[in-house]
Amino acid sequence: MTTAATLRTLGALADAGLAEPSPPLEAVAARYAVAVTPVMVEAIGDAPDGPVGRQFLPTAAELTQAPGESDDPIGDEAHSPVAGIVHRYPDRVLLKANHACAVYCRFCFRREMVGPDGVRPLSSAQLDAAMAYVAGRPEIWEVIVTGGDPFVLSPRRLSGLMARLERIDHVKVVRFHTRVPAVAPDRVTPSLVKALTGTGKTVWVALHANHADELTPAAEGACARLIDAGIPMVSQSVLLRGVNDSPAALEALMRRFVEMRIKPYYLHHADMAPGTGHFRTTLAEGQALMRGLRGRVSGLCQPTYVLDIPGGFGKSPVGPCYVGEDRVTDPSGREHRYPT
Ligand SMILES: *Cc1c(COP(=O)(O)O)cnc(C)c1O
Ligand code: SF4
């Protein structure tokens, strides 16, 4: 059964049998936005503590701040020259056009920024300033539209954005990062697809999903609409305790992406966002999972395991490493001498 509306309050979650309101939970909901779409309510089923439920249903554990956790865990602020732009690598910028999402993930690395009523979407003047920044820097080859979730913008807004980018010759690639094709597949309408493909720019879409249960037949249909229109897709996932930190869960997720014509791109180590310690694994656990994946599944199914180093230093691959001083390790773990 599909519920009609997105659940946005503890009361609505309680009515659906997905939360038991309590003072700590009220405190969590007052601090961090809540939204669970009908498709995700269905994917949660009767397992609030299952792999999908854990991602979207608020818990009191979010009130616990672990050492090192920060409101700006990957140091975006230090690299933001104008509102909405993060410019950390020479050839590409992030453009945060809006701060709303279709769902609010309990582990979100931008959780202090996203929400329906926190920061406003960029005003037209701010968007002009962001575009002028990009237009004035010929080294910017790629614009990565993120947020929030850019696919909650209307097709009209998206095509306006694309039209502005179209006028900047040196921008060759526009990449959108979104969860919408999985969590709200009905939003991927023909007019949204047309908004993305209507200019001459090459568009890529990166789908954020963390468990195979999110990749429903409806999600597959939404991704097929994008891919059939000529938009290549890649995936990004976050390694999350109790969601995908098992060999079976990671394998199923990566296989499902590839079956849907989505190339696994990144597996992110969970960032130090406030109140997310219960989701974080160690790097050693992540490396062991990646080593298992390499041994068992197709090369097409291999993402790169990356850590965004706190402080704004950027993303680095974090292994595992197969090369030692005078030897290499094979996929089943045996070492072989080889000059390096
Ligand atoms: C993650 C990120 C990017 C994109 O990095 P890729 O490795 O190209 O996917 C770009 N800019 C910033 C600031 C980022 O955090
Ligand atoms: S969709 Fe992305 S930006 Fe929005 S809450 Fe989830 S992780 Fe954060």
C-alpha cells in the first residue's frame, strides 16, 4: 500500500506506526528536518530499524555529539567564494541551488544546512553572482549541481539553470547529485528530463542510494527515463552501520546499480556530521568490505572508497591498497613478489 503524502512530522510518523514520540525524539525533530516519501515508507515496510528505516526515521541517538563531529564536516565554508558556490578543485565547482530535499537522511553531511525552512534557495541575484563567478573562470570545466537535492526544483527552474550554464562555453559538463530518482521516482517526469537535455551541454546524473531496497522497480523506471534520454548515470553511496556495512548488502547494492545501467562511482566513508556516530564504521571495516567486494564481484560493480578529509582538504581514496614495498596482493588475499 502506498501512503498518499510525504511524512514530515513525528505525528505523521506515529500515525504510520513508524515512530513513538518522546521528548528526545521531539528534540531531534525540532533540530533536524524530517521527510519520508511514500515510496520510502513502502520500502521501510514494518522494519523501522531495517536498512531503509534507519536512513530516514529520526532516533534519539542523533542527540549524541561525538568528538570531532562538526557542523561543517568537510570544510565547505572555507572554499565558498560566493553564495551557493564551493570551489575546492580547480576544474570544477559545486553549485548549491537549493537546500530542500525530497527526504532528509539522518546521516546527512550537510544536515546543519538542509531543510525546508532553513536557508532559502538562491535568489535570482545570488544565482547571477554564482554564474558570473563560473563565467569568469575558464578553468571551470564542470559544474556539479547539488544542494539540498536539485531534482526537487521544478523543471522550469532546472531549465532556467541549464540555459544560464549553456551560455558559458568553457563549462563542458553539468553533473547533478540527487536522491530523487530512487526516493521520489514520479518526479522524474518527461519535462524534468527535457529540462536537463534541452541544451547542448553534456549532463551526468549521480544517484545517491545506500541499499538495494531503495532501488525499486519505480526507481529503475525513473533512471531508465534519464538514461534513455542520453544521460549517463553513476552512483554514490555512504557506508553506514546497520544499513550496508555487510558484504551481502554492499554486493546486492552494487549489482543492482549495474543492472540498472548505473556505474558505481563512490562509496563515501561517513562524514563527521553532528549526531551521526551511530552510523560511522571504522576505515579498517570499510577497507575489509571493499576487499571482499573486489574478490567476489565484477569490476563494473566496484566503487572507489573515499574519505572527505575534515577541514576542507578534499576527497582521497582510502584503500584498501594492494601494493606493498616489493609485493602485490591478489583479489583472494595472497601476496606475490613484484618489483615496485
Ligand atoms: C565532492 C566534491 C566535488 C566532486 O568531486 P569528484 O571527485 O569530482 O566527484 C567537487 N567539489 C567539492 C567541493 C566536493 O566536495
Ligand atoms: S538527500 Fe542528500 S542533501 Fe538531502 S538530506 Fe539526504 S544526504 Fe543530505
